[in-house]
Amino acid sequence: MRRPMRRLVLPAAALLALPLLGACKEDGPPAVATADSCGAAALQGLVGTPVDQADLSAHAALRVIPPGTAVTMDHRPDRLNVETDAGGVITRVFCG
């Protein structure tokens, strides 16, 4: 008789916990970052420009990435990333 009782206790406990899981839900829709939340789309014209000639001073969260540079993998939608080649010429502009 003990075996059938054990089979019922765990599913019953899981069903009782479901209303508690809903209490963790935030109100409103989640904040979704757009693909261009840092303004990179407007700066695509800088590709091919030497990074020292590009005016990037308006971007508080800026990361210039020369080749071979180690970068963190954390995603920050507001951060502007500017990749350069070995000569310092911008090769890619993107958010993250």
C-alpha cells in the first residue's frame, strides 16, 4: 500500500506549488531590447573609417575592439561595439 501513496504525494505537491510560481511573475510585458538599442544602425557609414577619425563621443557605453582583443560575453543592449582591423579601420559596428 505504501507505493501507491508515494506516487500520489509528489504530483499533488507539485500541483499545490503552481499558484506560488505565479506570484513571481512581474506585472506588464518584459523589457525587450531592440536590435538597434545603441544606435548602431545610424553609424554603419563609419565602416571603412579610421577609428581615430570617427566621432564616437556621444556614446557613453562604447567598446572599441581591435583584432585579437578578449572581450566579455555579457550582453548590454545599450553598448556600442566598434570592431577594427589591425590598422585601426572600423570593420563592424553593432550593439551588445
